Amino acid sequence: MINSFRLVLESDFRCDSLLPVHEFHAGPSCPVMGGIFLEFDWHSNNQVFLPCSISGIMIFREATREDWPAISDISRRSGYEDYINRLGPSYLDEGTVLIAEDGVPVGFSKVEMMADGATWLSGLRVDPDHWRRGIGSQLTRNGVDISRRMGAYAARMLVEASNYRSRALSEKMLFREAESCRFYEQGVDLDGYSEARFKDSTYVAAGWKFMRADRAPDIPGRFFSNGPNLVFAADDGRSFHVLSSGEPVKPADEGMTICSSGIREDLFARLRRMEDFPSAIVYEMIL
């Protein structure tokens, strides 16, 4: 549960009246989006009394179940018909979903703690009518700040390789490239493989989340090897991360496969490359 909310006051900020404010104190402030960024901590049952009759104010807060219709609509309007809408309201059940609100919700993102002690930042979406206002950047900053409060040692996120705008933004915010990988629509046929022991600083993918193998005592999956190939199979039985490969990978009927961009592509000739997400970069910020 987050214990703060954030207001971004833009240059046209105007307030005709104020409602009483319940148990808060001002925290750090800094310039952002051409205006003033204020942070408040609150106590009690997270009740907050906000200014009324305001224009030019952006609020960042934790999502509730009542926000689901707006989250679904923002995701669709942003051009995504992906896992968020397939999950439905259960998308809100894990992690912390942040909302950017300008009178109504205009953007969102999610922060989740992983087994290796780092957080995973995902699902960043901003309504197209509110693009180029710095909302995505501020949602990411909020995610990083929440990660610190959760005690995470790092924050990571995945950016599609051809999304140069998001890559530039990530690097501007001091995220570094930690891993690059390719994605395939089919899983790996593990017939002939046996379970293997593996502890290394390698990043492994459990679904769409990447974590450090050496820092995750309860990593959600197991390692398998047939000699030339080493594969991490997630507990969901649907995602496979090929960590090394010396012979062609045999496809399974279902699932998805991730592999490092440094592994020879011809060894995956029998797998279908993902059309909408063929390759991506894992960005990391050490906190």
C-alpha cells in the first residue's frame, strides 16, 4: 500500500476553494512538467481531502477497483489489445497500480516486487489525448520512488527494441541496458532434458519479468539442460528462457520462448518469431 499521493501543479494552476486537509505534511518538492511537484504523506485510513475547483492539477495515486473501466479504456486507446484487458479487473490484484489523474484517469502503470528483491515496472499507458505532457515520465519516477520505499535494490522494465522514444526516455532517466533478447511464440520441447543446478548473475525471465538468478532463492521456475542447451522453465509451464544453446531448439506446441540476442538465431529456426514483440531490452536502475 502506498503511503503518499502526488500533485503536479502546472503553470495555469488555479484554486477557488479548499477542502480541509486531514493529517498530512509536505515532503520534498522539485520542478516537473513545467510546474511544481509536491509530495504529501498521509496517515490514518488513507483518507485525503484534496483541493476543489482546480484547473491545471495532476494527481498521482494508487488505483482502486473502481478505476478498472478507465484503465481498460486507456490501454485500448493507447493502441494495446494485450494482456491487461485479457486479465480484466484481476490485473489490479497483484502489485501496485498507479493512476495519473487530471480530473479523470489519464494514465497508469504497475510496480511489483520480484523474488530477487528488485521491482518490475510495467503496463505504462497514457491516454493519447494527454501524450507529450511528461505523464509517462512521472509515472515511471513514482514507480522508482515506490520501489525504494519497498526496499528494492533495483527497478527493471522491458522496452520493445524498436520503441526508440521509450528507450531514449529510459536512458535519460538513468536506466541502463541490462539485457537484450528475442521472443518466440512457441515454448521449448524439454524431452531429453534433465533438471540442472544453476546459480549465476544471469537475468532469467519468468513470464515477462526478468530477475537475477543468483539473488532469487525462491526463483519461480527450474533449470533444465541436455548438455548443449540450458533452459529456465517458469513455474507457469508456459514461458521458457534459453540461456545458452549449442544445438537447435525444438519447439513445443504452446507457450513462449525468450533468448539472449547474443545466441545464434539459426538455432531457433523452427520457432515462430513474435510479430508484435520480436525483440526487447531490459532496462535496470540500481537504487
